[in-house]
Amino acid sequence: MSAYRSIAVIGAGAWGTALAISLQRAGLATTLWARDAALAGEINRTHSNTRRLPGVALDPAIQATADITEAAHGDLLLIAAPAQSLRGVARLVAPHARPGMPVVIAAKGLEQATGQRMSEVLAEEMPGAMVAVLSGPSFATDVATGLPTAVTLAAPDGIGAALASAIGHKLFRPYWTSDIAGVEIGGSVKNVLAIAAGIIAGRGLGASAHAALVTRGFAELMRFGMAFGARPETLTGLSGLGDLLLTASSPQSRNLALGLALGRGATLTEATASGKGISEGVWTAGAVARIANARSIDMPVATAVAGIIDGRLDVDQAIEGLLSRPFRAEA
């Protein structure tokens, strides 16, 4: 029997709600924390989250709460806040979590202000926590409705198998690793590359250009990851290549949709005006470009996306810059 019997999901957005549904399926007593007390009450009354995950029923056994003290008493915590909100949420949770509690991060991105990975942010705000990271090719609706999904769970040596056994089931299959940096870098950089893939599609440059962009973008992801000691097998696995393939090709991808809008001529303001929030790749692009420049990592695609987002380049300038690069050996 698993040592973990209960879990609190911190964050009642689409992803947090979907994970709560999946975790309940795995047999864990699941609490879902929402910052908004009205939303928590609605979830408990209707067993649905129509604001964030419409049309999907929640198991009545999932208990929602706006009381962080109540939520933080599970055997495990899973934080499903957006990457740019993780520091504030971790700071809120920290006083109520017991020392040594496993805390699983389900956010993908780098903190814009610092360039830190999410595990580094959590280590600063919750220094007593045992940090793990959940990432990989997955959409909230697929997970919530029980479509088969495989992900990567990065955790310190010795607890990965136990955590995977606790949160996994036949429709949600975590493969574990101790390569936390590799899993986080794959999940962060792929969002930036998915924006680029969307721009290519939005400009009507064709399937061949899309394939070239994704392939060369993946080479950038590999270079970036290896510079931080990531393992090649992690970057070519579910949380790297797998997640890039999904995010750069599926119409469900918010980062791809943003790139499509930019490629079709929308401004960034217009492209982010859907009411669904700003895609994580927007926040991460600048951090990736700054780090790549500081460490002399060759990342022309990611740097071009950052230039478009911060207004230094328009789409045509960025594309012309990439097409005009010197010929070189493939690497």
C-alpha cells in the first residue's frame, strides 16, 4: 500500500482541476484549493468547474476549499499555479506545510524576473520541502476526461517510484527520473518554440518550414538543457521532445494559437486578448533569450521569438533574420 493516501492540489485552474480529477481516480483523497471562496463553493455544490474546465464532471469526493490551512494537511502537495504566480503561492502555502513534505510542481516555465526554474523558486520559498516536478505532453481536457496520457515525474532519488505509484493509474502514466533540471527545461523552452511554430503556420510558410522549425528548435532546446547538465535521454523523452511535438502541433495549444495570431498580423495585445490569460511562452521567451546570450548558447529561434514579443522585431524581420543565417553543418 502506498505511503501517500491524500493530496492537496493548490490551484483550481483548468490544469489543477484536471489533475485533481486524475488524482482522485488514482485513489488519493483529493482536496482542491481555490483562491476564490466563491469558486470553491461552486465546485462543492455543482461538482464542476465551469469557469475553467466547462463540461467536465468532478467526482463528488473531491473537496474544494479556499482555506490554505485546511488544504495543506495532506500527505502530498501539488502546486498547479501558473509559473509566474508560483512564488507567491508557495509563500502562501509555506507556513502551513510540514517540513519534508513532498511538493510536486505542475507549472512549466521560467520565472521572468529571475530566470529561475520553478524548483529553484520553490526551494527559496519552501526550503524544507522535498521538491518534485510533473511535466510532459498533456492537455487539461484530455487528462480530465480520462484519455490516455503519459508524463514525466522528476523527483529526488528514492521517492520517484513511490510518488509515481501514488499519482499514477492506467490512464495517467508517470515515468520517473531524478533529472529535475532536464524536465523543467524541456517544459519551459518548448513553449517558446511552439510560439515560433505558430508564427510559421500563421504566415502560411508550409509544412516543410514547420518541420524544419520544430527540428532546429529542438536542437536549441538540447543545447540549452545540456548547458545546465540535463541528461540527453530526458530532453529526448516525454518532457522534452514529446511535449514539444504536442505543443507545436495541436490546436489545443495556447502557445501555438498565440503564434498563429502573431503570424497572421495580430499585435501581442490583440493576440492575448482572448481572456484565457497570457501563454507561458510569452513570459519565458525573454528569460531564455537572456540566459542564452549570457552563456553563449546559440538559440536563434528562441531569441527571435523574444524579439517579437518585446517589440524589437516584427514577424517579417524575425523570419528574414533566420533565413539569412550563414550555412553550417547540422548540429
